[in-house]
Amino acid sequence: MSLDNIPPNPNTPEQSQLGRASAYADKYDPSLLFPIARSTQREAMGIAAGALPFFGADLWTAFEVSWLNLRGKPQLAIAHFTIPCETPNIVESKSFKLYLNSFNSSAFASVEAVRDRLRTDLSEALWRGSDQSAGIGVKLLAPDMFDREPVHELDGLDLDRLDIECTHYQPAPELLSSDTSQPPVNETLTSRLLKSNCLVTGQPDWGSVQIRYSGPAIDQAGLLAYIVSFRNHNEFHEPCVERMFTDIWRRCQPNKLAVYARYTRRGGLDINPFRTSWPQALPPNIRTARQ
């Protein structure tokens, strides 16, 4: 189907399967994918359409991928997906899990056929309603590769060592500041205290965050209090990280900035956004100890 013939995406989070009892499809069904426009949350943050202040991608890991070969024998894989942040849509996570489950009783000729089908279906949903299109990254790891999946904490100076008082539990960018009177620094700072809630269900989303920057030294106590301030905030993973990037960029005025969040997986899927002010290699596919 040509993207030119696809109507604009009208989906909203409230229309998704989140929080509802769901029947699991027993046959492959790409219609289960539920795209949601990124623009709504970006506009609320003052990010203009077509003028993103960052580069990056959403890095998904699916740990529950299975299908049948042509002899009916179940096959297993871990899947890594790389979703450019320029896609007009995200795919709502429960719909993605239902879509993956629809492979469970469906036969495919090869692992390459599964990979190509995943890439085609996801690309269509992620670019739906746009006059542009591009590929996404899909990598399937067979069981003999599972033990090569690294488990590693995020590198950087641990902000959680700081004994601070926390009083804000909704995003509070006013907590952020930097010292322009001192020479610029290059720092990588991390915290395991990131928590937000699903926009629709209110279920908790737990994560670790890494902030790399160069420029005026960011006040570390204020930065940690700011990270904690997401604790009662209802928003999907992707806009949470974009909000964090935008607030730090505006309030602390670094020369360079990269924000990377690793969220604990739910239902066999983790979604890990990465946003950066300059083109660079994406972070490696790792699992943190909490995952």
C-alpha cells in the first residue's frame, strides 16, 4: 500500500487497548499495531513540527518473539528494534505486544521472512499519515546468541549518592541550573531513580537515565531532584525523555547534550529512548541489572 493513500493517523492513547481485556490473536495480524502521533506531546513541550532540537532513536528490545517453521516447530528469538525519532508516530506498547503474539501460531519459511515482515509492518505504522518514509532497524538473535546479550549498568557518575530533599513529584524544570562562571566541563551523570507512569493506565514505569553533556557545570543536586520529579508524571517513555532533554537544554544551556533512558521491561518489551544534540552512534544494546 502506498503511503500517499493512507489517511492521517487519528489515534489517541485513550482509543488503544491499554487497560482493557484483550483477546490474543492466534494468527499473524498486522492490524493490531496502534500508532499514536508524536506531535501532540511535542507541541505541548514547545517543539515545533519539522524542527526537532535533537537526533536519536527509540531502542526497543522484545524478549518474547516466537513463530512456527514450516514443519510446525516453534522458533524463538530476541528482537532489537531501532526506531528513528523522526517517525511521526510511536506504536503503543500493548498493541505491539499483541502484534508480536500474533506470530506465535503462524508459520514462516525462515528467520529472514520474520525479520522482513516485522520491518515492513512497523515501518508502515510508524510512518503512517506522512508523505515521508524510511526504514527501521530490526535484528533477530537466535537462542545460541542469547548469552552474548550484555548486562551492564549505565556508565557515569552516580547522582543517587547525593543526600537531597525531594519535594516535587511532577516535572519541575525550575530545579535545573548550571554555573556559567566556571570553566566548561564534560560529564556523564546517571541515576536509577527515574520513575514515571503510563499515560493511560497509570501503571509505574521504572528506569535508569544517563545524561552526557559538555558546557557549564550542571548542578547535580538540582538535576537529581528534577529526575525524581517525574515520579508521579503520566507520560509515555518517549516524550518523558524528550521533555528531559528539552528542559535541560533550555535551562542549563550545554554546548552538547545526550539523554538516554533504559526502562525496565513489561510484558517482555522494553522501550529505551535516546536523544542527542549532535549526530553520533547510538548506545549499545545492553540490559541493565534491573531488567
